Amino acid sequence: MQRWRGYEAAPGGWGRSVVTIGVFDGVHKGHQATIGHAVARARELGVKSVVVTFDPHPAEVVRPGSHPAVLTEPARKAELIEALGVDVLCVVPFTPEFSRLPAEAFVHDILVEHLHATLVVVGANFRFGHKAAGDVALLERLGRTFGFAVQGAPLVAEAGTVFSSTYIRSCVDAGDVTAAAAALGRPHRVEGVVVRGDQRGRELGYPTANLLCHRYAAVPADGVYAARLVRRGAEPLAAAVSIGTNPTFSGRERRVEAYALDFTGDLYGERLALDFVAHLREQRTYDSIEPLVAQIAEDVERTRRALG
């Protein structure tokens, strides 16, 4: 998959293409259906498939301070999109100037002038241009003018629930990682670099990896979870993960701490990922160390069962 920074990176002589556009945070089942349809149609037509997305999240530029929790970091999003068979990922820098681009100019500059779209596939709720003035109906009218077709991909739902990034964020925020995984088609992932913490886990016999996550990362609600710890170039490890402020020790800083089962070694400085599989329990405060250690031992056994 080719990766472009900006639609201006399209090479000279670029032919026709099938394009789909969106933030695609999470690359959930709905996104997968839309992107998959674009890829399939591109192959049928014998042209390239292009996914256009944006960085940073448009909400942060249009309404500073409103950046939503991020379900997939840019590198992870690119990996997931590439796995769908896309030919080109075009990441458009979403600047204040770009946000003021009128809908008609958005279509002409990106889809016509640079990407030479023959077909544009978008979600049924797709909006574009300054103040989100453009919708699918306008896109279809402009397509008739500029010579490209438009297909609106239906929203994906199961059991009456429409899958969206907003819905998945609400699941993660509530600690319902099972529902989040059902909408994503895979476990929700949080990434970070292992930094030194208070090292209390080591003293208790359960050394943990303390993850420093991105400021906008969609970290699940406080609690204890069963997860798979993913290291580059290594087999995933079962992990019991605690998220919270360590109330037994009167902590104030919210942390993500993972105890890797059956692992001995040093993870400091490594960049890890945690794939959350199940919520085990809420955070609790203990009067002494002994009941806390007993609870951790139980959490470890529940993690083993949850991960099979």
C-alpha cells in the first residue's frame, strides 16, 4: 500500500481511482464494509483504490479542546486499512485553512483534480466542506457535473445497534470491552511505552508494566481486565491489567498497569499494545496488603480462564 501525505502527493500521470473518504477512527465493522466495497469496485473497474483520511481529527481543529478519544493511533489505523487490500492511503493534514474549504472546492481539488475519481464510496452520513455543508446528495450532484459516480454505503448494525466510532468510544468509556470488540471486529487496543512506576507490583510479587499512553487514547474505564499484551516480533502474552489510581495506596495519577502472566524479563522502554478481552471487576480499596495480594491472585486466574 502506498502512503501519501496530502492529496497533492498524487504522482503525475495518476489514472482513475475509486475513492472513499472519512476519519475512520477505529476502522470498525462499518468502516470495513465501506472500505471493502471501495476496494472490490476498484478491482472490478481495473483502477486503484484510495482511502482519504485526516490528521489531526477534524473536531480538534474546528472546535479546539473537543478532540474525541482516539480508538486507533495513526500507525495502527494504517495497518488495519492496508489489511483490507487498499492501494493508497492518503492522509490529508486537517488545518484551519483546509477546514474552510467550500464543499465544491473540496470535491474539485481532491476528487477531480488530483485523484481523478471515477467512483466515490462514502457512508450514508458523510459530510464534507466548510461547516460540513456538503452531504451525499450534493456529492452526487457534483459527481454528475465532474463525471464520477457516487455510492452511499449503508450503516452497519447488529441487534438494532448501529456501529459508529462514537458508540465504540461510549463502550470503552463504560468498560464494556466486549461490546467494543463486537463492533470493532477485534479487541480494543491501547498502546504505550513502558515507564517506571512506583514498583509496588514487584514488591507484591506481581511486577507490572506501567504504560504511558497518548493523551487522547481511548483508555477503558477504571477496573481490572483480561488482555493480551502484544510486543513487536514476539508472541502475545496473557496479561491482567489494572486501570485506575491505585486506591489502596491513595494514588492520584490514573495509570494503565499490566501484569504479564508467566513472563520474566525487563519491558522498560518498550512500546507495547494491550488488546482488551474482558472486564473482570471494578477497582476496590483494601484495608491491608494481604487481601489485595489474594485478590490479585484471583484476578490472574480469572485472566487465564478468560483468555482460554
